[in-house]
Amino acid sequence: MSTLTVVLILVALVAVILAAGVVGRARVGTGSGTRLLKRRFGPEYDRTLERHGGDGESAHRDLRERVERYGRMRLLPLEPAVREHYVAQWTMLQERFVDAPRQAVADAEELLTRIAAARGFPDPDRREEQLAALSVHHPHHVEGLRAVRGAVHSGSVSTEELREALVHARALFEDLTKAGGSAGTDAGRPRPVSGRNRGHLLKPKGSGA
């Protein structure tokens, strides 16, 4: 075997080893990126993956673009008096649910979008942008806004479905009106709505004991 042949074989082997290393690092990087996105977005990750038909690359690109665009937003605090005003409005719409469930849910959608705008998220007339920004900072609870929006604009929805949408939206309301108005995210742990808070919504008029 000539010296030239040996050199060519060695060069080919080195090229194969380097290529294998690049592929291996790419796979590790992809897996790590997936884990990070799943941890950050929680249920929003699964929803985005489903929306993209299971195409992980498209879903990841969507989520990363949201983080790049909205991740560094400086959220505005709520003054205590403003926060109390919003809490009073939420309490009233929950009580109104007994007599007018659809209107109460419509009021909840309007109130959530208004509070989000007050905190520095895009304005209510930019619905998709506002949802995208909320999904970055409140990924565990942004579905609450989608729930009330879907219920309000559905042609046929039961009182029970309206109630469930409003209960679901409560967690996002609590995040947006958090005492002290801190600008953190809810990405750590989803907080269930307590039984005490559900109580206003459990018994629409005529539902019985």
C-alpha cells in the first residue's frame, strides 16, 4: 500500500469522526433545547406542537421567536388602588354569572385584555400579539384567556362550559393582578383555583342545590 493511499485513508477516517461528532453535538443540542422549551412553556409547548401538526422544528421556531420578541419586556406594576379596582370588577362579573353567564364571560375577556395592556402587554386590538406575549410570561395560565374568548365567540356553548372557561381564566387574572405587581412569570408552577374562588361560579340560577 502506497504512502498516498494510507494518507487518503487516514484523511477519510478523520473526516468521518469529525462528522459523527458534529451530528452527535447537534442531537444533544436539539434534545437540550427541547427540554428547555418544555420546562419554560409547560402546557403551551404541547399546544404549540399540536398547532404545528407535530412538527417539532416549526414549534420550536415559533416558541423561540416569541421569547426573542417578548422575553425581555419590562412589565409594569399595578398601583394598589388600581389592583383593588380590578379585583372588585372581577368579583362583580363572577356574581353576574348567576343571571347572565355569557355576558359575565364576555366581561372577563374584556377585563383580562385590559389588565394585560395595563401591565405592558400589547393592546387588546392586537389579539394575537397579546396572546403570544402572555404565553411567554404566563405559559401555564394564558389558556384561560383563550378559553373565555372561545366560549364567548362560540355559536353553541353550555352554561357549564361557560363556567369552566371563567374558572380557568381566574388563574391568569390572579397572575396579572398579583399583589405588588411583580414582573415575573408563572413558569414555575401552575396554581389551581381554590374552592373558595370557584364558589361564585358553581351554581348558576336554576341549577339546583
